[in-house]
Amino acid sequence: MQKRIETVLAVVCMAAAVSIAQTPSGSLRGVVADGQGARIASAAVAVRLCASSLARTIRADDQGNFRMNALKPGAYRVIVTAQGFSDAVADVVIQVSFVLDIAVTMKPPTLHQAVNVHAQSSSITTQAIDLAGQVHQTCAGVAP
């Protein structure tokens, strides 16, 4: 009887191990930070399976950490957005029964400035002007 219980228990444990090993999904885990290493809380993390329109979005926690479980295996595009930063984009591959760790570094937004200069040319007289014989009366009274 003891032997039979041990055999049944061994079969159940092996079946459980096989079912866990065959999880048909993977996970993505990461941290969002700025260029100085400061964590960015509440960043939006969007994950889109490249081969379809399947997409999911979550928010990073207060420490900038995020985790997405139960992702189908395949190539994904990860887009992270946070207020005051440019979007960060990464292409990753999710594998069966694997947790992929990524670190996302957010950068300040790129400023696009345009300066338009409009100018008109002024006319220049190229002829000689003779002012030698013209003295104004106000100036003539002050002269020594």
C-alpha cells in the first residue's frame, strides 16, 4: 500500500512539473529610469505583438518597476511614455517559460526650434554727395 501511494505521488509530481514546464507564455519585467538613474513612477508601458494587433498597456509602480505576464511567444515592440520625457521604444523577443528583464532609460524631449529671419535690402547711394557748401544757420552761429 505504501509503495502504491509513493508511485501515485511520484506520477502526480511529474505531471505537475511537465505542465509547469510547458507554460505557453513568457513574461516581461523591467524598470523605467531617467538618464541619471532616478526611477520614473507611473510610466505607461505598452507592449504590442508585432505579428498581430495584440497589445497591452500597464503602468509602472512608484519605483518604476513593471511586469507583464502571460505574453504569447514572439517579437514585441515596447513603447514607454512618461510626462516630461520622449517616448522610449524597444524591440524584444518573448520566449516560452522565460522572464525577459529590460531596463528602459527615458530621455528629455527633443526641442525643435525654428528661427525665421526676414530681411529687406536697403538702397545705397553710390553717387558722391556734396555737402561742403551747405551750412545751416544754427550751426553757423556756433562756429568760432
